[in-house]
Amino acid sequence: MVKSIRSWRETFTTHADGSDATLTFTELVGEADGPTIGISASIHGNENAGSQAIVDLFRLLRGMPLKGRLLLLPVANPRAFAVNHRFTPIDELNLNREFPGDPAGNYTQQLARAISRHFLEVIDVHIDLHSGTDRPTVDYVYIWNDEAMSRAFGSRILYRPAQGRGGTVFTGTTKVVTLDRRGIPCVVVELGGGIVDQTPYVARTVAGVMNMLRQKGAIPGDVVAPPAQTVVREIATIRPTRGGWLEPLCPPLGEEIAGGALLARVTSPYSFETLEEIPTPYARGVMILSHLSRNLVESGDYGFMVGNLEGAEP
Ligand SMILES: [Zn+2]
């Protein structure tokens, strides 16, 4: 069983309002020895489905047999989380681009350093939960360096980023810092978001993480075999170039979209005219990030992510 549970705060600086800037951790220590598995969420403050899932995971896991230790960081960027904002409001930086951080740097770099010191550098396995925001909904899992654990989450679509891309997109993210420094197994989950009920996504996140924990031997039980999975090697991110109502026309997440089909149109909320029609970029694509309802967007917002099925693997 879980031998002990402890929550504590680590202070890394002060705010101008007099409060301490802190990170809150919870650890569950099992009776048997085993690795420390770190689970983090809300590195982007407006992606809180993972934070919701960690609440439910805690309630489930506290009464279960556990091998090793679980270290929970349910809110990695508390100031951004509190105002439902992707970036840290204090300096408008993307926390996920500031690792390993700097204790003498700006606010987000200090936050990143505290996460590195108190979390990334003390765990043996890392599960990082991202989601869509309160507009787009997303559904895929990255394969970095532990394909079996990535597949055990149970998503139908996985993404294996091309190697040797110069590290432009991923340099400085938690993933690469974690990988480069100690090579610990690391899985990044992208699931949920949108102006829709989050209950099914949170439930799938809980079930997926539980299966990864079984796969790592942290909790007992048979690993549930994943559904038929597709691993894409290339994902296109498509952004509307006009602001207005984004009206989705595409198939559901995980479904194929044929070449020439429209992902969405952008309609003027004022004149009702069609401002833009957004086609899918591939001859054979699969829906990875989408808008599930008519959403208001600005030019350049996250629109869609489509995986290329040409060159995809089972
Ligand atoms: Zn994110």
C-alpha cells in the first residue's frame, strides 16, 4: 500500500504583492522500493485537463498498493494557471521553452530552474500532461524515448518527431532537457480541451496514466493492450489567417481527412460573409487537433493539427 503521503511547497522567489512564489508538490511513497515517477501538468497555464486528471489520480492511487514513489506536480505554472493563460503573465514567457532555467534570470526562468531542481532532477520517469485550451481540442501522444510507455497510454494516434531537425522546435523543452541530461523515460500526452465537457478526456487521461503506471510496475495489474494505433512522423499546424467565427467542417479527432477537404471556414461575426476557407494540407491526413464547436478566433490562433498518413507506421 501507499506508506506515506506528503505535500509541501518550494519557494523560488517573491511576488510584488508580498506573496511567495511557490510550487506545490505531493509525493506518495510505496511500501516496496521502485523508481520515482513524476507526473506534471499545466506547464502551459491554459491546458488544465491534466491538472484535473491528477486530482482524480491522487484519489485513486492513495488507497492502492504502490512500488516506488510518485511525485505529483499538478500545476507547474501557478500564476498562468490561475488566469487561464498559456504564458506566465508576469513576463509573458513560454515556460516550456525556458528549461533548465536560471535562478538569476527572469521570473519564468527562475520558475523553470525550480522545476528542474525539485522535480526533473529527482525523478526516474516523467509523464507530462498537456491538453488543448478552452478553444481547440487535441488527442495524441509523443513518442520520445520509451515507445512502450507512450503506447500504453492508449491513444489511437502517436507522433514520433523526425530526428535531427536541428532541435529548433523542441530545444529547451522539458522533454529534451530531461532526455539530454539523464536519458530518463519521458512521455508527453496531449489530450482534451475545447468548449466541451472535459469529463471524457479527464477519464481517459486517468485510465491512460494508470496503464502507464502498471506498465512500469508501479501499481499491480495487467497492462491493458492499446487499440489499433497509428504513428505519424509529420504533423502540420494550420492557423487561420483571418479573425472571426471558426466553423469546423472536418471529421472527428483520430479520423482520416481526404485531400482537398476543408478543415473549416472563417466567417465574419459582423457581415456573415466567408472570410477564409481552410483546406487540409495532405493527400491523406488524420485529425489531431481541432475545434469541436464554432469558436471565435484571432488571426494566427491555433486552428488545426493534421498528421500525414503518408509515411505513417502502425
Ligand atoms: Zn502545452
